[in-house]
Amino acid sequence: MNTNNKLIYLMCLMAEHGFITIVEVGKSNIPRASGYRYLKILYYKKFINSFDTYMEPKKAYCLTEAGYKYLESIGKLRVSKRYIKSDYRLTRFSHTVVGLQIRLIFQKHPWVVDYRPEKVVAYYHELHSGKDEIKRKAKQCDAEMIIKAPKSEYKTGIEIELTSKSFKRLTGAIKSIDINRDDLNVVLWVASSETIIWGLRRAIKTLLPHLRHPNKHLFTLWNDLNAKQLNTVWCDAEGRKTKLFD
């Protein structure tokens, strides 16, 4: 990837996730020293803004209107709603950066031909409104990825659960996916704690008599995925273990 393509890639990450930090730049196969240089180039071109996160790292970077217009002009813009730095919410920081880091892990595998965060999923849904197989009120995942294996192509949903939710919300989400999301071959749940995974598995077991596709849900801890990357072991509701892409 040449320098110009790397700059465009970083801009696409900002557009599709809202913002990035230097940590995500480093995880995108760009050395940190080069990453700061690329951000400086984008800042000089007035394509990006920076703002305080009040977390670690202390700074984040998002596109300016000029940055969005540039991506649009080269056919690389895949979002309808444009993020500005006043949209930043401290409570969404972890969810955003974890979501982006999950993307950077999965994109290392050659079978992952497209990765679509929620903003991109919404963009395609609007683009194909009336033709899309997803029902308007169906549960939308935090991200989706298109996987092209040697003998098949399918769509996988990704759900990020960093905070505990009520049992009612968990069962509602699982029921909605089961009823409305036949387009998803698998749903990957990435959780911050074993307690959250236990709640999700309990929800599936409770709904078992009513679920058409109980085995499409797989679970893992974020710390495990972050450490083991593509070698992460996933479990289903019954505790059976598997690896993706095997």
C-alpha cells in the first residue's frame, strides 16, 4: 500500500467509525512514527480535526467536511451521517475503539472481503431501500463482514457487549436476529466479561424451544480476541468450542 492509499485508508476508517486514535493507526500495519506523519499530512490538508478524548490515548482524529468531500469525490465514502467532533461522547469511547480494533483484526484474514460497521450497514440499507432483504425494524448488528471462502460466500454479524444489559434486552436482541436476520450465517458476540457471556448463553438456552437457528451465535471475550487475534477460540451456547476460518 503506497502512502496515498494509506492516507485514504485512514480517512475511510475515520469516516466509517467516527474517529480513530494513534493506537488504531498503529494496529493498521502503519508504524506509530509513520502514523503521526500521516496524520500530520491529513491535518495540513485540512482533511481531519483532532479533539480531546479525556481517556487514553488523549487525542482522537475525525474527518472535516473537506475530508468527507474528498472521500466522496473519489468514490470511497460509505456513510450518510457525517461525524463531527462535537458528536463525541465519553460513554461511547470504548465501544468505538474496540469496534475499530475488532475490524483491524478480522481484516487480516484474506477471506474477509468487506467489513461494514454500523454506519456503513445503514448506508447500504438506505441505498437499497425497498430491495434489501433486511426488514426495516430488524436488529442491526454493530458490524457485519462479508466472508468469501473457497467454496462459499456469506455474511457474519458482530455484536460488541462491553456493559451488562437486562435479560429482557438480551432475549429481545436474540429473538430479533433469529426471526429477521436469515441473511446472517453467524453472529459473533464479543464481550468484556464472562458474566455478559453467561447472560447471553442463558438467554439462548431460555429461548431454545422458539429459536430456529440457536447455533448461529458464537461468543468470546474481547481480551482473548485482542490477544489471540485470528486464533481466538469461540464457544456456542452449549460451550462447544470452535475457531473461525478453519
